[in-house]
Amino acid sequence: MNESTVHELFHERARLHPQRIALVEGERKLDYGSTARIVRSLATKLAAHGVTRGERVAVLSENCLEYLLVQLAAAHLGAMVACLNYRLTAEELVACIGQVQPKLLLRSTRFAETATRAGAGLESHGLTDFVAGAASYEDCATTGQPEDGLLIIFTSGTTGTPKAAVISQRAEVARMGVLQRDLHLDEEDAFIAWAPMFHMGGSEHSLSSLMYGATVVVIDGLDPVAIVDTLLERKVGWLLLVPATIEPVLAELRGRGAAVRGLKVIGCMADMVARAQVEDACRLTGAAFLNSSGSTETGLPPLSGGLLHPGGEDWDLGKRANTGCELLLQAESNGVGEMLVRGPTLFSGYWREGRIDRSGFINGAYPMGDLFRRREDGCFEFSGRSKYLIKSGGENIYPAEIEGPLLADPRIEEAIVVRRPDQRWGEVPVLFVATGNASITEDEILALLQTRLARYKLPREVRFVNAAELPRNTSGKVMREVLEQTVATD
């Protein structure tokens, strides 16, 4: 399997089941046979514009069928697609484009003005028209190889220019295998591609679905009505919902009062979601909740092998390892260490100065920057980020130790811990809490924590905030550093 490529597996599905529906977007539908023909012609057109093996084509667009067609054509050629984040400003996009130096920029009508400003001097075409015009081109030879880069995903760092992570065809094939095995998905399980294509949740899982013959339903961003329509119309295997997007979809489901059939898995990152919301999601859909921990660089692995089935007394957020990866804990202290990962799902490295940079790897393993504690039962408990550590009076405090117990309380939507300088202790934790319409006091929060944590770990201050006002990066994660600045300057 590791010798296969994305384009080979996709074309094999098209050969075996040409009439099966591959892509759906609104009223538009493409079967596998038609999709494969378009992909071959589009590959020829891209090559005619200089996008050959090893070259890059940048795409700035909302989710659409054409986006995936370009990615499949790039796989055919052994070229890379730089998936640009349309939430960035033109100035920020200039830096991203400058990193990867694409031969071509394809942009949707919606982002044409931004593309013009960001890609000055770069050959640029409308995405829809470019794909539509590929029909006149003859099929070209396949040149893509397993180690050829395919996707360039810009990681959402909290500061500075995002890093350009290169994900090879080898890694995409391996990630597809893990997705199938660990989430028990098959060709009958459709995938809803609502998450932006500039993230794994949009592009990667769509490509995986196309490699094993499933239908991909493309939706332009978070549209609860369209998502629920799809859930009720067809069998979906995994409904990917990141924490901030769960409630709108659940509200739409409640309003419909209709039963979802066949859904196997919902959500992700269970430890970032209040327990009551996880239970509600599982009850409304009949699906298990994904207790995941992965990254752009590693894919769904390394610790997304566990599913939560709420309803019983046990509530265990311990992370289970995925198949096909090797896990190491580096520099353990009190049982806590940074997670290092080896395996075929790993990305190739970061694109820097015209090449793939692997300087951050350690003996072939990728350091995730996440801290875990290995339990006797083989599970791992998340302890926080290696670069975000609160040292108070010589003791280490990891934010997850404080946040975890609070998120189990149904009155709390979000809990974020940051550090504040302290003259006596060096640093102390400060807690930000979003409660929505629920009522809970600071005294109740501290009482809840006092039964679970050592005294030095208790927050020295509790601030109540609106969840919508919390500063977030493009992945929806709260930026601790921004909150930290507010407490440091008060």
C-alpha cells in the first residue's frame, strides 16, 4: 500500500465503479468515470502552464468541486497544491505565496480581488474557467510518485508567518488507511467536506474518501442546514465537527426532530468539548464521538484511535494510539514528556527556500510539541503544550490539568488557562471561562477544582468572558498568547 499513489488509487476506483457518484456540490454531481476524465485533461492543461512534477500551483478559493479536481490532477502529475487560507489578508498571503513560489495561481471569483493584490506578477486564472477549459486537452502521462509532495497546508501558528507543511502522496495514502481502519469507514460512507480546503478537514479527508471509492459532498463552509440535509439524505460515515461548530449543527438537528441513520463517528478533540455537549451529540446522532489528537504534520494519528460512547459511568479522555505509527516520549519529567511520532503518515517537512526542510525531525521522528503522560493501560493523557508551561514556585503547571475538570461541567462552554507574571511565585495561572447562559460563580469553580488539583495549581484569578470574544487562530483554537498579554498588562 505504501508504494501506491493518490492518483493510482483514485483511478482504480474510477475503473472499477465508473458510475458511482464521486463528487456532489448542490445540484452538481460527478460520477467517478467523469471525474477521472476531467482529472486527466486538467493535468495536461496544468502541465502546459508549467505545473509539472515537483512544481507548485496555488489555490485561493472557497470549497468547490474544482478545488478537489485540481488536487487530483496535481497528484497525476506529481505536482503540489498550495492551499491558501482565504481568511488571511492580502499582505499575509504575499508571505505564503513567497514561500512556495508557485507557477500558477487559481482563484475563485469571490477572492479575485485579494488574489490580484497578493499574487502580483504571478500568472493567475479563475478556478472555475480554468477547470472548465480543460476538456479540450488530451490525456497526459502519469508521473506522480509516492514521495512526491501533494498538499502544502499552511499551519496556523499563533505568531509569525504560517509554516508550509508538505504532505506527500505516500502520507496521504497512509492517512487514508488509518482513517478507514480506525474509524471503520468504507465506500458506502459519504464524507461532508464543509471544513475549508486549506485545512486537513477539507482537503485530506476528501482525498481519502475518493481513494477508497466513497462520495464527497462539498459544502461552502459551515452550513448547518446543508449539513443536516446531507445527513438525512445519505449515509455519512464521519461527520467532522471541530468544537466551535458542534452546537449550530446540533441545534439544526433538534429543530428537525428527525433521526440520523448510519452515522458512525461525529466530532473530534473531545477534551476541548464540554461533556454535556459530547453526550448530546452522540444522543442526537447515534454515533460515537472521536477522542482525537493529531496535527497537520501527522494526520489523524498519532492518538485518534479512541471513540467515546457516552451513557455509562466511565468518562475516560485518555488517548489511544492509531494503527501504523510509533510513539515516543522525550525528556520525561514526572511521567510527562513531549510526543514524538514516526510512521508513514508523517509529512515530508516544511517548504523553505525552494526545498523541503526536515531539520526539526529527531532521528526520523517528528516532535509534536504536545505533552503527554503514558498510563499503565497504554493510553496517553494530554498534559498541555511543551511551549506553554506555567512554572509557579518551581512547580510545573499544565493548562489541561485545570481546563479538563471544568469542561466536564455542563455549565461551562470553554475554559482557557494562561500564565501571569507574579513577583513571589514567578508565574501563576489565570482562568478564562465562557458559560453562555448558564450560571456559575467563581467560588463554585474554585470549589470544583479544589477537589481535583493541588493547591498550587489553582487559578489566582477567574475571568468570565463571551466565547465569541475569545481570540482565535484560523483553526478556531484560542490564542493563549493574546489572552496572556491582557493579563500581563492589566
